[in-house]
Amino acid sequence: MTITEDREAQAPDAPAGEVGKARRRKEDQRLITGRTRWTDNIQLPGMLHLAMVRSPFAHATISSIDAAEAKGAPGVIGVFTGEDLKDIQGVNITAWPVSPDQKTPDHLPVAVSHVAHAGEIVAVVVARSSAEARDAAELVDVDYDELPAVLDLKAAATDEVLAHPDLGTNKSATWQLDSAGQGSGGDVDEAIAKARDGGIVIEREYRQQRLIPAFMEPRSTVVDPTGEQVTMWSATQIPHVLRFCIAATTGLPESKIRVIAPDVGGGFGGKLQTTPEEFATLAVARKLGKPCKFTETRSETMVSGHHGRDQWQKLTLSAEKDGTVTGLKVELMADLGAYAAIVGGGVPVLGAWMFNSIYKFGAYQFNTTNYYTNKTWVDAYRGAGRPEATYAIERLMDELAVEVGVDPLEIREKNWIKHEEFPFTTVAGMTYDSGNYEAATAKARELFG
């Protein structure tokens, strides 16, 4: 029986034939004939162009900003600081507070008095062309008082250097899932203690590197404030959330805001949040009453577009001598960067239901502690917390196989959920409706030997 046939047998009313068949791509003709519409392609009458002046320091206070020379440069309409925009610029908010007592620093689109990561916006230059705006941005003279910066996640946990001194700590929040506490499994500490006396205990620490989504199309925003509604075009994955956040923090009624996501040239989670640049472009357009556009450079994508992952993972696995798993304890440290992004604090939490994977652990506990550092903020990227969990548990299962002295596939076959056991509620409390790992493995053996 094939996997597709098996799925149909389990759910005879479900649409058949989806697995294993080619699907015709519908978007290719528009892409290869140039009939797409990217945000940066949008041109409006009288539209002005923005360039961002960014901090070169990871942590500093802003002493003064001298924009006189920039204001006199060719094509320049104006230069706006955070002080100029503070009444209308809004704030980047987090939509996922991990705990009721989560510490969340204010994330202003254009900084007013201090910066918490390199690349943070300190002023906006407005000109008749993008080139003129960027040239003038080089003329803005910002005087900073540099502060000690914390750039290492484990160093952040000591609180010796604070990313935000006013918070008094680098810890944002802690969160736990415990199988004994929620009734989905046993006590993990008891399982580990029992395994230390005659079983197997494997303790490992894995590093999830910080990375950049690196979509092909840079982020871009156009705002037209001249109609009955304020209209924003943005290269975003979340136009409805963006509209809500604008309304929630700027005072504009949601009914007076229209957000349009044209064709988006890649996202991978990297356009799954609201950005300082979107809010700053909106604020300047409203201030001047004219359409405005901002499109970032590739270097700006790297410096100020949100990053992904950046975790330390400590795992403790307990098993019987024959390799039957009994418990799993996960202790995460997650780097949020300088600010809590829209779902950034929740990304590590999403892994809580994935570390146990397809295996029948009897006891399980997941813990995460999120910290701030003076680095670019972190948010969702390619699976958002789940691939990190999968990487860690599969590495650990390989190490268990080595400890027992069997093939890595054999240790998985011993511990995975059997076909006849579905639907199955995992030790993390999640119900899997179906699966057939035996059939998938048999097919893999047939194809690859």
C-alpha cells in the first residue's frame, strides 16, 4: 500500500490524488513576462523619496543631530528626527507576549534619545529622488555617546551589561511546558534520575546560529496620504496585521487605512512583521501631506531587517539500556536582539510541541528564557522555531543510536509512533491525526537502498 492509498483509506472522504502528482505553477507567466508589480515599481504624482540615517553603534545615547548641511543639499525637502515625528510615528509592537510579566522595551520607528542596535534609524531624509536623499543622508551629523553593548547571548544572561538599562535586566520572559503539570506525561526529572541508575542519559548542547532571511526583493514601502484613506503599499507578508498595528499605535482609525501587498519577492518570514521603515514612511508622508517611498539597499536588509534563530539548546534525554526513550528535558536560551518583534518572543515557544517529534517519550519538559542583546531584532524564519527543534532531537537520536550500538534508523523505529496507534496524543499534549512512518521508511529503502 502506498502512502497516498493509506491516507485515502484513513479518510475516504478527503480529496484524492494530491500526493505524488505534479502541480502546474500558475504564477510563472506573469513573472517571466514582466507583468508583476513590485512595491518599488509604484510611481505616484509628486512622490518624494526617503533615506534613513542609521546608528553605527550597537548601543549609544543620541547627544545631538545637526541636519543643516543635509537640508541645503540638492533636491532635499526636509530632514526629520525622532523628536520631530514622536507624536505621529507610532511604535513597533509585539503581538505575542510570552508571559504576563514579559519585559518589553519601547521600539520607536525613529529613535529619539538612544539606540539599542547598529542600524537603528535616527533620522529620515526626504528628497525629490532616492539618490539625492541618500547623498544628503551622508551629511547628517549625529553626535553619539557610546555605551557598553552586550552582543553574546550567554553574556546577556549574566546581566553584567544591559541592552536596555532602564529595564534592569536582559531577561524578557520565561515559559515552560511540563508533561506532568498538564497531565500528558510523567515527571521528566524522575525519568532522568531513574535512567542514571541503570539506563542511558545523554546531555548535549547545540548552537542554533543567527542568520538572515535574505529575500531577493528588498523591503519597500509607498504611502499616499492624499485620499480619503491613507494608502500604503508594502512588500509585506501581513497586510492585515500591519493595518491593525498602524491603527493601534498612531491614532488613525483602521477604517481610514488601506494596506496593499503587491507582488512580494520572497519573504521566508523576513517580511512577517511590521517594520520601523513602514512606520517612518507613513509618519513623514502624513507630516508633509505628500506620497513618499522608501526602498532599502541590500546592506540595509542585512543590518536592519530582522534576523532569525540564535539559540542555545541544552537537551537531556533518558532511555532504557535497549534504547527505548523515557524522558526529554529541553532548556533553551533565545536571543531576541534589541527588541521584541511582532512574534519574536513566541518563536522559541513554537518549538515546544516539536522537540518530542514523532517519538513516544513518557515524560517531557520544555523551558525557554528569552533575552535582549544589542543586536538586530529576531523574528520568524523558515518554520519559526520548529526546524530548530527538529534539528536538535534528530541529532540526539543519532547520538542515542551510537550509545546503544545500533543503526540510527533502528533506534527511530523502536521509538516512533506506530501506524496503528494513530490518532495519537504526544507527551507535549498535541494530537497527531495520522501518520505512517513504516511505509515512508519502506519506500525510502526501496528508492535508495
